[in-house]
Amino acid sequence: MVVRNLERLEHLQEAAKRVGIQVIIRKTGRQRNGMWWARFVLRPIGDKYRLIRRRKVWAVCLHGHTEFMRVLFQLSPNAVIKSCMATVTKDNLDSHFWILRYKNVGSILMPDYYGFCCNC
């Protein structure tokens, strides 16, 4: 994911710490308007896989991503987060959560919806 218009880079680490996940920052930079941008990945804390529907998974679910974004928008309200599935701002976070919840991330024959791929 990429976030733009961050007031401080530390907001990424702070948001992840509050939610209980880790953020791995791949690349950062300064924008022309003085704000920061960063390319990052969210991961669970620890190195133990979770077993979800007979699959080993080491990823943060949709609920974890949404909670992270909610906290990040509290720290940096002008932030814009872009992923392969959506471009999210503070104003459209809840609507994107409900749209992405029913996005098929499985196959056509065995659909698996993004919002239900976890044990939350």
C-alpha cells in the first residue's frame, strides 16, 4: 500500500502499535507540499501462521486493515491510502469497508469473500 499526505512518518508506526500489528515501511519520500509519502506492508506481530479454512495465513485481515486506517486518519486526517483494491480517505473509509467485504478473493468455482477470510 501507499499512503500520501502524511504529516509525520511516525504516524504509521503509532497507528500500527495502537492496533497491535506491525508495519514494514519499504520506501519513503517527501512531497512538494511538505507532507510525507510511504510504501508499506502490514503484518501480524510474531511469525506464527494462523490456520484459516485449512490454509496457513500470515496476513492482516480486512478488519485489521480498516482499524489501522481508522487510527491513521485520526493521527493524520489528510492522508490518502491507495492499495490494489481501493483508494481510501477519511471520508470514504466506511463505504469502502462494506464494498471490499464482499469482494471475491477466491476462484470463480469456489468464491471466498474478503470480509470473511478471517477468524474475527
